[in-house]
Amino acid sequence: MNKSFLLALPAFNQSDDILGVIHEAQMHDVDILVIDDGSTDDTKQKIADVKDVYKMFHKKNLGYGQTLINSFQYAINNKYDFIITMDTDGQHMPAEIPFFIKEAPNYDIVSGSRYLNQRSLREDVPPDRYCINKEITSILNNITGFNLTDSFCGFKAYSVESLKKFALSVPGYGMPLQVWVQAWKYQLKIKEIQVQLIYKDFDKQFSNGLHNPDTRLLYYKSIIDNETEICENKIEKENHRF
């Protein structure tokens, strides 16, 4: 039986890269949903002119997490089997989509990792982002036992059936941390696969006061703490039912 795949491409002010990403993605056996998250450049117009892709436009910027949440709901509503998410800033390679298509039927989440092969590390990796990723990944591994190497890579494939279990509510950059904790709660089957390590935007500005690395780290930790407490309480209640 042929399994259907939806590729979700969130975009916010990605005018320089969006058309190239879409064109390369169209070479693969996936339906494509492009979500413009209230861009203030001409990203929206470029997306509007593209044929043979599904489109979603946010009237204002809702956040990276909310954009993914909306794409998950689209996949559920339209009865896809799997959804692949990848960024549109040129740091994820559409040529790697087949790797996710191959592995997705065997797992609940297939997650790209830029650090699975430590030899891929280079001096031009932004040190604050790498250090935060490493610390948050260690915290998540202590909770989940998943042995992740990259907890923030946005290049992922999800079983849509598994996504129906999730209750995701964080609209910002920290939403993927909710995913990992809830995946632990539901004992989902996880696999990491190697993807290319590409950093193009070394001066990336994190919105909502998160540009400061210390503030960003505290924000991520607070999401993990809150989500872990929620999941532990649910597990305890479920155990008391039996």
C-alpha cells in the first residue's frame, strides 16, 4: 500500500531561498504545503505565484512552533500517513528527503541530526547555539532515554497517527521540546539520521527577547520543566486508574 507524505515548509521572510527550496522539493514524491508565517518581505508573493503546492498564509507572525502545529493539523485533517518538516532558509537539503521517506514507516518520529557524526563538526558552528543544543539535548536524554544528539533540528518525519496523541501549545522556538517530552510520555519509537550540518545565518535574530543566549537557555529549560511535570502528572493519574 502506498503511503502518503506531506512536506511542510514553514517560511518567515525567506524571500532569497524559498523558491529554490520549493523547486528542489518538487523533485520528490511528496505533496507540499508552504506556510507563510506573516512575512514582511515578498516571501508571500513568491509563494502565491508557485503552482502545484498547497499554501497557508498567516496574517501575522504566529511563531515557528505554531506554524508547525498548524501544519500537523493540516496533515491530520487531510489524512496523510506521514509529514516531513524542513526549514526554508537553505540550511536543510531537499535532496535528503528520500532518507526520511525510507525510514518513516518504521518509526513514530525520524529526526535529522547535524551532530550524529561528530566528525562533521566545524569551527564555523555558532558556539552559543551549539552549546545550548548540547545542554538541552543532555537534559532531554536524562528524562527520555532517547540518546538524542540534536534536539533542535527541524528536519523531521512524523507518523500522523502518532501526532494525533500530542497536545502542543508552545507557539515559539521551544515547541520541539514539547514534542520530545510528549514522545517520551507516549513511548514513541524514535530514530535519528544524519543530515548535513549547514549554518548560513550566523547573525540570526531570535524574536521575543530570546536573542540573549542565557535568556534563551532559561526559556528552553522552563518548557522542559513544565512539560515534564504535566506528563508525569498524567502518567501518575493513569497509573492510579488500574
